[in-house]
Amino acid sequence: MGEASLGFLNANQAAAEGAITAGLKFFAGYPITPASDLFEYLAKKLPKYGGVVVQSEDEIAAINAIIGASWAGAKAMTATSGPGFSLMAESIGFAAMTETPIVIIQNMRAGPSTGVATATGQGEVMQSRWVSHGHYGIVVLTPFSSQEAYDLTIKAFNIAERLRVPVVVLMDYVLVHTRERVVLKKPPEVEVLERKKPTKPPGEYRPYEPDPEDLVPPMANYGEGYAVLVESMAHDERGYYAPVDDVYERLVKRLVDKIEVNRHMVVESATYHTDDAEVLFVAFGSVARSVMSVVKEARMEGKKYGLFRPISLWPMDEKGLRKAAENAEQVIVVEMNYGQLVREVERIVRDKPVHLVPLLKLDLPTPEEIVEAARRWL
Amino acid sequence: MERLEIMIAGRGGQGILLAGYLLGLTLIKHGYYVVQSESYSAETRGGDSRSELIVLKEQGEADYMRVRRADIAVFMYGEQLRKYSDKVRNDALVIVDSTFIKPEELREGWRSILIPFSRIAEEQAGTIRVANIVMLGALARITGLYTLDELKETIQRNVKPGWIELNLRAAELGYKVAEEHGA
């Protein structure tokens, strides 16, 4: 370890490499375009690192398998696309409620339903946050290059393990079909975090008793001598079902607040020429690369355009967005759906007009197509 | 060099995708940031096959991921030349396999280089299957983006063992023929 190497990888391969670097030991999945080649890549490679790759009978089994593996102490992950993600909905809530560290790679393709399996899209901005019923905390990270697929998958594991939450890495069809140079940094050049272990003896340990400062309970795995209850019903600190107001309120608030309290390790964004931007674009994923070209070319013509790119989508860097929009006369949200991210941007930037440029296209929009679609505001 | 766009196109079976992959690997070893995408039709032989590379000095400048107007275009077959000419700059460097493409098919304004990659591969390396590597050898000489040795290292590390020797020879042939063409 320690030596960084160079890869020429698509985002699937880069995410797989990131997972290996983060210490992935168990992967379960069900084949789906465009996530299957991540699966194949890991099937070849992970066993060499002492890990296990399982093809399950469907996506529901895959996510439940990784939840079980996580409780057995393994860093665990699955990868899928929209249809599979929908099937995983119930168990993602189960992972949130039982505070099970898991990572889910979700490669967006054109929906709804089976949609167009071989085309790109960004239809899961809202679904990735609210995929399961009830109110809970979840983290969603969105790479826009193979390098970020590598880096953010490592970050996803760090957050999942340290905060005991499900973390989604939301990529798209274009990213996973484009190869790019990736610097594969290894520890200590890159930070790899482990879950917190109990400091109390087994007799005193309570599996859902949080540390007061970060609101995260230390996690005892199966087989380590602790009494561990994995309870998806409303439970108290011991893990006992407790259908009473104060316990329920305390639990749900903590499931959400633990992400807020630890925002510093989650929230991330990038800006491109935003300092004096009069027109601020907001975009994420592969389409943000096209918007970068729009901004770059406008700047050559003296037009003051800028780009704010959320890297953590949930939660978003709200302060960063407001700062980027400070000098803007208008904010233009470019997304490959019919208006989802725009609702968050409207909520965060309240004092400027926020416009939506919805691009319901099946391939990566060109910079020209974006300019054309946004023309009425430019 | 700010952003260099390269397009390699031909028909399925000509090794276009492998050529694009090996070219990308070689350019990365040389220190460039490379973005590569590919498109192909469902047929494994005879359909369209296209590899696009964006070559940059720094990752920070990696914007739009596809070719808009290629600065360098390689056409290994006439049908794809006709189909994708509009994605090539008017003053582009255009390298074509003259085994399959006639000089009159080339646009005025292009800096065109015609080399019979497929014929050379067949006659001098013994199989048309390495025409793509003959082309990469020539491209090293013509563009100066990477050296023949860097290409040979990529071949050694990434080509199936039984094919290494043949491909190394093909790369050398391509480099030499480009030299003879005055490149």
C-alpha cells in the first residue's frame, strides 16, 4: 500500500477500485445495465483481496445479503440501476433504521420503469433521497468523472462505516461508458475509516446507544461477544421494540440528525468561475461536464457564467450554493429529468430567479444543446 | 495544447476499439489526461465502430466528454469517412487507410495523409488483423504525441501474450512507413 498507480478506467471500474481500496469484503448484486460490468470487474478482482462476490436471485436478495454481511463485520456493497434500486427500496429503509453501514452504487439510466436501458438520465435525484418509506437519514454522492467515482466510493465507505448509514453513489450511463485517467491513491495517501467499536464491556453495551457528540452508536458485529439486536421496528437503545412517543421521536430525529451533526465529513461541492458569475448554472454528473464547456466558451466571449456542482447531492452544500449565487442575477438548473434538483435549488436560493432547463435526452447533451435549451434566459 | 480531439472510425472487426484503448493508455503513460468513449453497432463485423479521445494536459480542464470537431481523425474505412466527416474540423489532420479510401474522397483543407495500413499489415506482417496497430505506429510518428517505445510498452503490457510479437512488429512497420511518407 502507499503507492498510487494510474488507471484508464470507466466509472464502474473506478468505483470498484475505490471500493477495494476502502476495504470492500462482500459484494452481492444482480446483473443490470449499466451496472453489470462493475459486477464483472469485482468478480474477477475482489477474491484476490480476500473478498466475496455473490450473484443473488434478484436485487432484493442482493441488498439483504450485503446488510447481513455488514453485520458480520464486512464492508459491503451492491451496484444497480433504477429498476433494481426501486426493488431495494424497502431494505434501504431497513439499513437506515438498523444503522447498517452499506454502500449502493446506482447508475442512472433513462426511466421511468424499464425506460431505455442503454440511455442516460438523472431521474433519481429525489428517489435517491426518499427511496424508502418513513423519515430517515441517507447520504448521496454524485461523481462527474472516473476519478471522482474512485474517490467518492472511498468516501462513501468512510461515511457509511463511521456514521452507520446507507450511502448511495449516484452515477450515470455516460460516466460508466467513458474511460478516463484515474490516480488510484492508496492509504496513507487516502483516508480509510473503520466503524467505531464498543468501548464498554459486553454486559454494559447497548447496540443503539449513541456517543453524545456524533450521535452514532459504536457497532459490535456478530460474533464479537456482544448481545446484538438488529431491530427494524421502532426501538430503544437496547434494540427492544418500543412503541412510545419519546423513544420513537428520539430515534427518528437521531437517524436524521446524525448526518446533520457530521455534515463536515459529508458535504462537498465544486465551483467553476463562480466568483463574479452573473449567470450561475447548477448541474451534477456527466451533464455538468457539458455545462463546464458552456461556461468556458461563454467566458471567452466575456460573458460572466459560472457553474456550481453539488458533489454531495444529499445533503447538499447549501452555504456553498448560496455563496456561488451571491452575485448572480439568475440561477439556471440543468438536469436530465423534468425538474427535480431545481426544487432544492429554489429552496436554498430564495432571493434570485431560479430557472429549470430540463433535458430529456437519451445521450449526453452537447454544450450547444444546453445553450439552445437555455436560450430564453441567456 | 488546450484540448485535442481525436476520432478513430472504421468498420466492426478492424480493431478500432482496441486501437482507441491502446492509444488512450499510451497517452496516459506519456502524462496526458485522457477521456475516451466509444460507440459501435450491434454487429461484430461490418457495422460502425468509433472511438473518441479527448486529450488534455490537466484533469481540471476535462469538460465535455465527447468529440465535437475532431482535430485529428483516423478513418480506416470509406463508409465511416463519409458518415463522420462533419465531425472533423476543416483544417484537421486526417489519416486514412488508403487500402479502402481513395484520395478524391478527402476534403480540401484537411491535412491528409494516406497510408495503406491494411495492405501493409497483410503483406508485411502476415495478417490484416494488425492494421490497427500499424496505424498506431504511424500515428506516433505523424503526431509526435507519444513515442514508438511508449506504444510498444503499452502493447507489451496489454495485448494477449500470443499476439505481442506480431503487434510489436506491426507498430514498427507503421512507424517506418510514416517516416517514409515524410511525416
